[in-house]
Amino acid sequence: MIEQKHSTKIYLFASVLRSDTKSHPIMQRVKATSEKEARRQLSRNYVLLFAGCLPVVSGVYHA
């Protein structure tokens, strides 16, 4: 049986603060193994719109 590893990616979201109805959209980056996990990290404070997904190359991550 082959064990499948989850690859970590950088997920990009356009977001607006939940607590401020007049805030402007900002871009958020989060490192996660799935879009669901990435949304879980940000959804408490932001309304999110998926913008993209990038691979993490050689474990290097620049925010």
C-alpha cells in the first residue's frame, strides 16, 4: 500500500474583516494542506473569497 502525503500549499484569499462593514478587501496568504484547512484558519475573522493556490517549493515560504 502506498502512503499518500498531503503537500503543503499557499492558499490566497481576498478577504474583508467581519467586524468592520466598511473595510476594504485585502489579500491573505495562508500555508495549509487543503483549502478547507486554510479557510478554517481565517474564517473566524474574515469573509473569504478564494483567489488561488501556489505550491511551496523546497519548504520555502515567504509571507
